[in-house]
Amino acid sequence: MTSGEQKEIRVVLADDHRVVRAGLRLVLDAEPGIDVVGEAGDVETAIRAVRAHHPHVLVLDLNMPGEPSLEAIPRIVADLPETAIVVLTMQQDPAFAREALRAGARAYVLKEAADDELVQAVRLARDGRTYLNPELGAKMAAEPPPSGPPDDLTARELEVLRLIALGHTNSEIAQQLFLSVRTVESHRAHIQQKVRRSSRAELVRYALDHGLIEASSSSSQTHT
């Protein structure tokens, strides 16, 4: 198939660093059949650009100012189902990859590998297929199967509980997990209901009893 026969793939780039967007645009515009039709520096601007340009693919940075990208993905998928989402991030934790794909993203690409993987991820996402950075895929495959969270806590609630038990504030947890403070507060309320504990001391003891943190970590945080 010649370049003139290839389907045009319209793309919107969303990243809060102009230099990064410029580099990504060079990579994508150099590819036959791919056209970058818009750019954005935050989630809300990205959503407006998608509504204006109706792209096939939105390349979305995971950590931008304003509304957290992870929280926005389900809303974008519901409101703009014709646009596939490719997450592009520096975050190498498999938990974030799982969360992004579960939320509705089609692909998860690490920025350090963008030159080699972004074009492939964009093309696959346009065709309704999934792409996961191979390194992250290997890590996820090597992880032991979960034995089942206590008290039906979700994976996200377990993450929040660990950070609470380690002494982090709601604001700090929100920053680390790319969530809003309100969402962290909601998770905390659900955790307290499920485990039937209310104070931080009780949550620390619960986390220790279930092997979610080590005693040394808890004591060092408690006495700071």
C-alpha cells in the first residue's frame, strides 16, 4: 500500500510541555497517513480539541495540570467514543498501566520509548487494538496472581490505604497517584467503611495485620 492509499489518522497531542509536544509532532508528522490536527497542555483543553477536530487518536500525557488524566479517561471514552486514547507517560509502575487500560485507554507507551513505539501504538489504537509497552507487559506477566484483597478492597483502595498508613496526607496521596484530593477522600471513606476502622492508628494496625506495610516503615513515619 502506498502512502497515498493509507488511511489518514488524525491525532491530537496532549502534554503540558511544549518541547515534548514539538518532538512528538515531528515523529508523528513524519509518518505517512498520520496528521497531528491539534495540541493541548491540559485535560480540559484536550477534550475541547477532540470535540473540535474529531481525531481518531488522542495521545494523552498521564500527569498534567488540572483534572488528573486517569480520572478523565472514562469520561473521554464515554463522551467521545470515536477517539482512541494512547497514554504517553514516564510512569513505569505496572499499576498505572493496568489502571489506564481498565479505564478505557487503548495503549500505554513510555516516553523514553516514544520514538520507537508511539507510531505503532497510534496505528493499533486507530484500528481498535491494544498496545502495551513490552517492558511493562513483562513486569505484569511476572507478577504473582493476587491472593485476593482483604475486605474486598480494590487495587486502588489498597494503594490509598498503604499511603495513609505510611503517614501521607490526602494531598500527597493525590499527587502520587495522579488523583484529585476529592477522589482520595472518597477512597478513604470507602476504605473506612469496608475495614470498619476510622482513625489513622486503626488503619495503620489494619495495614500491618494484613501485610500491606512493614512495621519499620510505619514506625518511622509515625515518629516524624
